[in-house]
Amino acid sequence: MARARHGAWLLTLIDTTAAGRAYAAYGGIYIAASLTWLWIVEDVRPDRWDLSGVALAVAGTVVILAGAR
């Protein structure tokens, strides 16, 4: 949960002209936090498809936030 809070806090630092982009990028952070919750709180270990999906989502977040503009 601390990671999710930290990620949400980081989003507040982004210029408001890019708020939509930041919101889209948050999707990857949310997916990663959800799978972490699944594993730690619900005691259900994510399978390879879950991990592949979160890797793609986080990669998309990196592309959105770090892409050259």
C-alpha cells in the first residue's frame, strides 16, 4: 500500500497540462498495486500471465511518462 500511496503522490508533482497523461500512466501503477494486494493480502500467488500483464502495463507507464516530447 505504501507503494500505491507513493505512486499517487508522485502523480501530484506532474504539471496539470499533462494530467490526462499522468492519469493514463497511473493505470500501470494501479495494476501492479492490485497484484501486490492479491499476493500479500489475499494470499493468492500471481501466475505467469498476471506477471506478464503487469510487466506490459508498467512498461506502458514508463513509455507514457518518459517518452520524448
